Amino acid sequence: MKTANEVVLHDLSYMADCLKSEFLAMSGKRLLITGGAGFLGHYFVQGALHWNRANPSQAPISVVVYDSFVRGMPTWLSGMKGDVNLTLVTHDIRYPLPTDMGDFAYIIHAASIASPTYYKRDPISTMDANVNGLRMLLDYAQSRQEKGRPLEGLLFFSSSEIYGDPSPDHIPTPETYRGFVSCTGPRACYDEAKRYGETLCVNFAHQLNIPVKVARPFNNYGPGLKISDRRVIPDFARDIMADRDIVMFSDGSPKRTFCYSADAVIGYYKVLVKGQKGEAYNIGVETPEISMVELAEKLAAFARDLFGYKGKVIRQASEDVSYLVDNPNRRCPVITKARMHLGYHPSVTLDEGLRRSLIWYQGNRDAQDS
């Protein structure tokens, strides 16, 4: 894999192999992806359409994307406009759903600002997409059920942020941990919207029997995550691609585990199709848990090997005074529940995922702000 396109094609084949039963269950049905032009949409959309092409004897999955496209349409998505099984609809999930949307068997609600840099700039829109947008989709699911045409699955994207900054005795963190979160801090618009969203899901599942499931992502990265996103790996990649020093805005001590995007989206499709209604699943990897300075040094070393990168890792203070406020010191999941309930087994190592990501960023250096 020497080019960005080769990385993506390899990942799509890997996903199709790991999701044979899930995609077969979705065959011939309509799938709605809100926020489908975003990071996770990159492999959600392409994964389903790749499966269609690789299995011409099966009824195709019909993919419909709702997105505001407020920051333009990514080239990977505009390049797929000719696919007869893809429909793109300009719609802001904060506002009422289109009256002509028709019936869907599956819905993935991924419309949300997820980068702290950007959601702190527009906290009200962040909350509206996660709470009001979700509620409208749940009401739609209820109306479908009342008409005798129930959904087969609705996936809500929560976040590992709902756990806040767990104490050491709750790391690795299982789904049963209740969290330690500020309801008024600079990250609260995102964290608390996700927590309330989960409450909506649980009660619609229990009271109205809606097949809604919840995913809690743990630090996803990889193809699709724009270099302008302002999360840690694209920030470091941006420095590398400019052949300048990698700048860290902390002492580098916070630790994370990182889950490659192809593995993550495999997990999310499994939650959508096989997850139990009203249940939440951690999706990520359990090891290795590494510090930010270790991550920066790894990326620099791989970039030297791949591109002859000559920069070094340096530290400086962020101009954003709230940059590290409520930032968790450690984040590491327990994924036993996803392994046992869903057959989820992420296999792309951190080293391999970082190498693929750098190759992808080399071919995707330019991007509008997220």
C-alpha cells in the first residue's frame, strides 16, 4: 500500500470480509446515514457500496446520506455521485426531517461535531444535533412502528467522553461505569448531549420497543478524518505533511488507546445489526495505551521512514485557555461486551494503522475546516 487509494481499497475489502453476515442482513434494504459526509461516513458509505459491487448477485444496499454540507462536499463522496445505490440529500439534522423520506430499515445517526476545537465554538448546534436530531429520528422510528413497518436498527453515536475522567480503578473502563463529567465545563455541550441522548435511546427502547442501539467510540482515527479536524493525530499529520516540527499543546502525559477507522466502522455496523436494543457498546481497542508524546514520536519515526521527514517533537502552550480543561488523563475501554455480543475483534495494530493513516494524509493534504 503505497498510495491513499490503495489504503482505502485494502480497508474496504477487509471490512467487507469482516461484515459478511451484517451486510447480507442489510441486502435489498434502505440505510440512512445522517452526517454521512463526515469522518465516519467515509467508511460507512464506501463500505456498503463496496459490498454491493463485490456481491452483484445479492440485492444491493441502498444508501441515503443526509448532511448539511455546510463545509462543502468531500471529494471522496462527490466522486461517488454516479452510483445508483447512493442518494445524497442536503439536510441539517437540527431541523424537521423531510416529509418525503420514505421507509428505512436501518438508520445511523452520525451527524455531530466531534472535534473539541469545533464543538466548543458552537455548543448550541452541537447539542441540537445530538439531542433534537436524535429525538426526531426516534419519533420517525415510532411512527414507522405504529404503521406496521418497524425499523430493524437505529444506531446512536454516543462517545467515550460520557465517562469523563475516570479514576484509575475504573481504567480500563467498562460500559457499567457511570462517569465523572462536568455538566457546565467547556466540553459539557458534547458530553452531556451524548449522555442525554443515551437516556432517550434507553427509554424509547424499553417503553416503545424501538430497536435503537448505542455505540461509545474510543479515539477513532484513520482515513476519512480530515487533516483539518484539529484532533491529535490529524494535527500531528498536518505538521508532518508541512515538514515542520510536531507541536504538542500539553506535557504529553495523557494516555489513550486508538482504534483504526476500518476496525471502528466494522464495530459500528455490528452494533447496528446485531446489538441489543437499548444497550451501549464500547467500540475501540484495549491495547496499547500510549501517551501523547509516545504517539508523536511514533508518527515522526514512521514519517521519517515513509517520507524522509526531518522534524522533531516540541511542546508549547495553546492559545485556547480551555484547551486542556476537563481533558481526561487516560482513556481505555473494556470491549468484552462487544466481543461476546457482536463478535467484534479489531485487528489492525496501532503501528500499521498509523502508517496507513500517514499514507492517506499524504494523498489528502488539503481539507476545509471541520
